[in-house]
Amino acid sequence: FYDWLVAPDGGAVPSGNVELIVSSKFKPPFASPGDALPSVSEVQRALDRLYDRAEASARAGNGRKIGRRLYLFFSGHGFSPDDNEAAVYMANVARGRMGYHILGKYNADWFFNAYCFDEVLLFMDCCRQRETIDSLNKPYKGIFDEAAPACVKKLYAFATQWTKNTRERSFEDATRGVFTTALIAGLKGAAAGPEGIVTTSTLSGFLTQHMREFMSPEDRNDPSISNE
């Protein structure tokens, strides 16, 4: 996703505007499982930098808008506390220590509701098995800009339906999530409409209808794995 995001013929986002946090940057062995990285801190700091910019702009009397478009992309092991959310676990999570996670929709909603961007796009490539966790990671005070619903566009895409799993598999160049593979194919043109343009509607339709084509036959026939 990062490669597409910074490519001139892709997202065309300047690399200096992108925060890339991947497990391969943090080299094991770690002293203990609880020391594994990335933890919540690394990801939360990236989100906090945007939050701080928005709050500084508001204090200066300029509103909280700090950019045109926000992309949030998360991939890894995940869960879902309800049918309207998805979360990714951090590397230091364990059974009995499951509070180390980042909520996707919660964070996207905050930047949407606060009118920090004209467009907010969220992509979550993780399983959404239901987990009941005592304390969900919600660090920000709720903000609502009344102009946001009419002025801000959003697209939220989860890799799987609630209580279902998603899968990764080996493709020609790498092993990656099926959802991510379908997403990149769509963004590179497979999801283009009749006029050759990829829009939120054409991308949504492509992912819903065609993600199963990137899955193995075994996974397509597994009732625990969502086909769309």
C-alpha cells in the first residue's frame, strides 16, 4: 500500500507526508513478548502528531482542517468489538493482555468528525472475530464539527464481515493479505468505471464483488472466512 501511495501514478502522496510503521523495522529478538514492537506507542504517536496539528490550528483560530486527504491503512492480526469496528493488535499483545491495539474506525471517525480533512479513507486488512475487551483504546476527547457530514467524504473498507476471518496467501511476488491484493489491483485500475476513473463507488463495488477471485478455492469454501 505504501508503494502505491507514494507512486506518481498512484496516490502521488509526498513520502514526507507518510508515516510507515511496519514490524520488519523492529528487529527481534526481544527480551520478552511484552517488549515486542511495534507497540501502541509507535502507532499512537503518528496519530497524535496529526491530532496535535489539528488542535494547534484550532487554537490559532483557523479551524482543525490540516489537509485534503487522510489515508489510514492497517494490516495484521485483528478483532472486532462490535459490528461497526475493526482493530489491529500490536506486537506485544497476548491472551490476557489484549488492550494493546489500535481501533481503525474510531480514529478515522475522529478526524472525520473534527473536519481535519476533506476526505478520510480507511482500509483494514485484519480478521474481525468478536472479542470483549474491558478497555478499548480511545484516547481522544470527542469533537464534532457540524459542517463535517456535508463537507467531508469518507470511504471505510474492512477486509471481512463481522465475526469472520480474512486470509493471506502467496502470490507471485510476495505473501500478503487477500484484501490488500484486491485493493491494490483495484486502485491500479481494475476498479475503474466506464470512464476509466477509480471512484469510491467503483472501488467499493470491485472489492465487494471481486475479492473472492483473489482467494484460494479452499478459503472460498470455508464458512469462517468472509468472501466479501
